[in-house]
Amino acid sequence: MKRVLAVALALCAPWPLAAQNAITQEGTVLQNSPMMFRGNNRARQGATVNGAPTGQTVTTGDSVVGGRCDYSAPTDSPDGYYRLCIDAKTGTIKVDGTKLPAQTGLILDINGVQYPLPAQFFLTGSEAIVPSVTVLKGTLGEINKRVVRLGYDAPGDGGLATYNWSATNCTQADNGAQVQPTGVTGCWIADFSGLMPTPKIWGAKGDGVTDDSIAFQGAMNARWGRTLWLGDWKYYIGTGVGAYIRIPDGTTLQGPINKWGLLMKSHESDPAFDRHPSLRISSNTSIGMGSNAVVNGVLVYRGGMTFPATDGTTFAGTAFFAMGDNPAIRNSIIMGFEYGFKSDQYSRGTIDDTAFDNLNDIFLNGSTDMWQISHIHAWPFATDRPGVTDEQAKRNGVSLKITNTNDGSTISSYLAFGHTTGFEFNNAQGIICISCDADTFSSVASAHGFAFLGTGKNIVTLIAPSSYAYNNGIYRNDTGGNDAIVKIIGGTITGSKNAGLFLDASNSITQMSDTYVAYTLYPIYINNQISKLDLDNNYFTAAATPTVVYAVNPTDNVRILPSNRFGTNALGGPNPANANVVIPLVAASGVNLELPMMGEVFSVANGGTIDTLLSGYAGRKVTLLFTGITTLVHDPAILPTKMKLKSGANYTSAAGTAITLAHPGNNGWVEVSRQ
């Protein structure tokens, strides 16, 4: 640094207030003596309190007193005395702060480029400052040399970084983490300790318009396995490096906001997304996520979007896709694409606390190990804006689609609003969906809150699901057979324009319990007579049709347990099933009535007198519906085939009456109720 300053002082014009003529020296320059400049640009050498050495011309009392330069103004040029002293002993440049007007700094002029040095600045022998990567490439270093680059193209553009010198050439010169000097051996290696490096260091403009793909990929590669911060900038990924940008394995892309969804209040008044730091991705490219890659706190939308985005037909491209296991997206917003996130054949991903507005938000295919998806807010962000209609805010796609999986994934606290289908499962096994909420204003026939499709097995449990205003609240058109099962527990299904539960071509088992079904055309519609349906402890009310369970063709695969309750329907009263829903018919053989081992409700043909009821086991409860006159014999004996009736006397039925019996296991049947 001393050598650089010496050259600078030799080449530059004098202190700005001086006359613009060359610096001249008087006398002999002696080692270890201060040299002083005066207004007529004569250099004085070796002045002391007693004057100058022999052989020098001294016209003023210039001297060194107590280790300081004495800046007494000379008699020949008092206005041009620049109060500048170079101490040859220490190499210190001193500017006199006692004279007026006070000088606040020093300007070095090198080849016509001026570098202001404030009065408070300091330089050391091991450090230097350069304004840009271009200058850094032309700077030769040495071991233990440290350089601060003030910007990538110019000071203050966000590319600030510190570099240490390596004697060997760069292994991966990227102008950010490693800068290769021109024409020499060596490399400037960035020191990011204590910093949060952003793509600006690698030359990204961060203006949301310029394509930052190359700089962005360079930054990601350099931060492999660590964190790359986005900072308060707007990056546009226009083409990708090849077809896409890749977040390397184990690397985190960290945005500036911890929870975008909480900050934006996305479904309220205009959030003005384009004014916030963001990642803007062209529909022609995408960002791939390697194994264990993480995206956290990032606002992501399709390049060129304007807000509010009312026309979903322009949504295109894929924002993110998995390129390895264990990817994670957290605390972000992703919008404006055909697909927000896709994974094909990868497992163990995590998506949480994230908001989506895309035609299709999350699509998982071929996973063999569980995914965790929670606290998702999928909502058309143009909804409720002044002048925006429901038709404009529709999203013609599926919010969450899972296909060809066998992974035990868990989905929880997921709101899917405005999509043609909220949740779709196709050969999805071992899925649990907790508090999954599907809501729409779409009236097309293909609009389903939950859809089960395909020829493979769907093994899915819906716990506390909600479905509002779809054509069908829950739609099954899958043919996985007896090994497939869908359980609906504690659900709420309302406003279905067709059916609350529609069993189309499904040939497997559906179990619905503790569910509220209201304000539908058909509470339950069965189109395939081999569909299997069990209903337990549900409440059906306010249907537009007179029957709760409507079957197109005769079926005996429906079990309606006595625990179900029925409110009013179009005819003003309960009517659990139409004539095609066949209750299994049993008949007595003599005094014996043998029930099938499975089932809870049976229609009993006129049976005469029955004193033995077979097929009882611990915990079983059955309801017998009588088509005519049948007598059940009261028998207080503890034999497991006998019946203990409440009246303590025989029971004789009439057509349309019913009795419910429970079996304790060791003792006989016990009457629960009769009607």
C-alpha cells in the first residue's frame, strides 16, 4: 500500500486548493527526515525547531515539533500552503486540521480517476480497496494480502465482498466466490465469514428485469451445502443455465421474510407483490431442488405478472421441482404458474407454512416414503379485489394431487380454495389428510372437493375434512377393488350441487362416520352397485331429494347403522334410502334365525316365532327390520343364543317396526331399543 500511495502522490495534482504546477524539491532529501510541501510546491527536507540543515534554503519557521509537522504558513505563499506532511520515518500522511478552511479528506488522482479518502479513513499494509470486479481482476496480490471490493460493477451496487490472496489459480472462477486476476498466477478467494452473501456478489443486477440466471447459478454453485441469501432485491430468472436453475444438495435459498403468508394478508386488499423483494421466474424455465435443498421465506411469482392476477389462463410453467429426496419449501408464497411444485419419484419432502396461487399447486408422483405437508393456504389472491368476479378468480386445476405413492404421507391444515378440484388421489396409499378444507365457486361437473381416481388402490383417511360448494363434495371413480378403502371421519360436507358423496365406478369400500352432510341435492349417490358403503353416526339434513342414500341400481352393499341421524329433507321427514338400496334379507329356519357374520341392519321376512338368534359375538349390535309379523321369545337365560327383552315378555313385530339388540359376548342378546 505504501508503494501505491507513493506513486499516487507523484502522479496526482497537488491538494485541490493549490496552484496546478509541478511539485519541486529544495535541498537534499535525507533519510528518516520529514518532507514538507508548501504553497509554491517546493519540498522542504529535514526542518527542525532550530531551522534547516546546512545547504537548504529556509524562508519560514517550518519545523517538526513533538513529532508533529509544524504548518506555519510561509511568507511567500500563505494561501497556497496545503498543510500536508509525509513522515518518512513512519510512512504517515498528515493533514493539518488546525488551519482554515479545514480539509475533510484527501483525493488521489490516478490516471484521471479520482478516489476520495475521508479524513477518518485508514489503510494498513495488508489491505486495499477496489471499486469493482474489473479492477480486482487487474490487481496483483501477495500472501496475506486482503482486498475489499466495494461492488460488482461499481461501489454500492450490492456486490460488496472481501477477498484473500491465494498463490494458486482459481479452481472455479465465478467472479464472486473466486476471482481470477488477468495474466498472472493466483486467485482472489472470497471471505464470507460474518456476511450473508447474495447473488449480487456474483454480478446479479437484482432489478427484477435483467436476466440474472447465470449469476444466480454461479452463486448457488459456490454456496453448495450452505446458505445463499436473497437480500432486499428482485431477481429475474429468465432462461436458466440450460433448462433450469439448480439449488445444489443441502443448500438453502433464504429470503428476507420469515413468514410471507403472515406479512402479505394475501386475500385482503392489494398486497402489491411487485414492490417486495422477490424471485421472478420465467414460464420458460424452472428451479430444481437437489437432495435436502431448502427454499425459505421467498416470494416467488411468474415473470411478467401484474397484480391483481385475475386471469388464471395465462398461468404457465413450473416454479420448483424436486431433483432429489428431502426437499423443503417453507414460509413462502408461490404464484402464477401451471405448477407451483412438482416431484416425480422423490420422497420425504416437506412443504409447510406456504401460500400458493397456481393452476396446480403441489403435484407428487411415485413417492415411496412419506411427505409432510402442513399449514398451506392455497387461494386465488385476486379474490375479493374490487371489480374482480368469481369467474376471473377461478383456478382450473388441482391444488394437491398425489399419484402412484406408497408412502404414508401426512397432510394437515390445508386450505384449497377456488380450484376445480381441491384434493386428488390416484393410487395413493397410506395417506392421512387432517383438517383438509376444499372450497370453491366452480359449478362444472368435474368440480370435486376430494377426488379418488385411477385403477390402482387408494388407501386414504380423511380426518375432519371439509368440502363446500363443489359439484360433488367427495367423488370416487377408482377401481382398486376390495383392498382399497377411503375413510371419512368427522367431516363437514355442505352446498354440493350434486352429491355430498358420489360413488361412481368405485368398486371398493367407503366408510363414513361422524360426518355432517347438509344442503346437497343428493347426500349420497351410488352409481355402481358393487360399491361398498358403511355409514355410522352421521347426520344428514336439508337435502333437496327425499332420500339420503340414492342408488341407480339395486345394491346390497350399503350398511346404514342405527347410530345415524336424519333431519328434514325435501319431503319434510327422514328417508334413509331409496328402494334400490337393498337391506340384507334374512329368514328364520324353524325357531332359529341365523345372521350373516358381517352387517348390522337386516330385513327379517315373516318368521313366525324365533327363540334362537345365531351369529352373536362380543360387541356386536344389530337392528332387525320386520317386513311383517314375527315373534321374538324373551328368555332370561344366559345362553349366548337367547334374547333378553326389555319388557320381560315376548316381542311381536308389525310391518315397518324394528328392534336393536346388542351381544355382550358370554351372555345372550340384550335389547337396546325398539321402534
